[in-house]
Amino acid sequence: MSKTKFRSLGIGFLFSALILAAVSFAWPLVPDQYKEQLNEWNLPKIGETYDNPEVKPSESSEISTEESIALESSLKQEAASLESSLSAEQTSTTENESSKPIADGKPVSVTIENGMISIQIANMLKEKGLIDDSQKFAEYLEEEGYAQTIWVGTYELRQGMTYEQIANTIGHKQ
């Protein structure tokens, strides 16, 4: 998770906590007429159980042992089929990636100037034919910790290099 996403998540939690604190402190100040309106809606209070008179005990959500075993076995079968399809996808992806030539293409000179951000660098690499998707490469730099440590300079890169090889050449992992 990138720093900005992690910070945003933290700010969201903080904001939610502040709202809950404000509501809990302001609750005694709420006029009784509004509290009575809320009571008319029959909302359960914290710590209370909600008894629905329309649901009969025979219609409860409890299931028998046989049903539980049948459900468990069907879930295991579904999980196994999903795992096998996922492993097949990973195998085909690995085969595709391993069949790509690694850094055996023609050399390309790339100059990274002071103040360039990762998406600008990714766009430049795409224009020079070194990568196929500038957005994915920029996300890779962010997620793997290279975006903050890219060095200014001129680099000799080769077509067919992996994202990791390019990132290690132009910067270092944080």
C-alpha cells in the first residue's frame, strides 16, 4: 500500500472517530422529541437483542448437521476449483513472462532530469518503446518504493528489460 493511500486510510479512521465522539458527546443535548421519534422506529439499542415476533422459532437460521456437512463439502469443492484455475492462470502468466527476452534488445539512451515524476518517466520510457504501459510502470514504481529514489542522469537501457531491471537501473528500492 502506498504512503498516500495509507495516510488517506488513517485520515478516514480519524475523521470517523471524531464524528462518533461528537455524536456521543452531543447525544444528551438532543431534544427529547427527536429521541422519541427515534424510539418509534424500533431500532435496537446497543447491547440489546432484536426479537422479531414475525419470525417463529421453527424458521430460525439454524441448520442441521447434515446440511452443514453438505455445505462445507460444496464450499471445499468450489475453493479447490478456484485454486486450480488460479494456479493455471499463474502458470500461463509465468510462462509468458519467462518467454520474453530479458534485456537483449537494442540499447536506448534515456535522460532523467531533475524534477521529473514517475508518470513522466514512465511516459518517456513508453515513447522510447522500453515499456508497454506507462500507468502500470508508474504504479510499480510507487508500490515497490522506487518512485522516491529515482536518480537524475542518463542511462543506457535495453528493450525487453523487466520493470524491476529498469527500476533498479534508474533508482533504488526504499
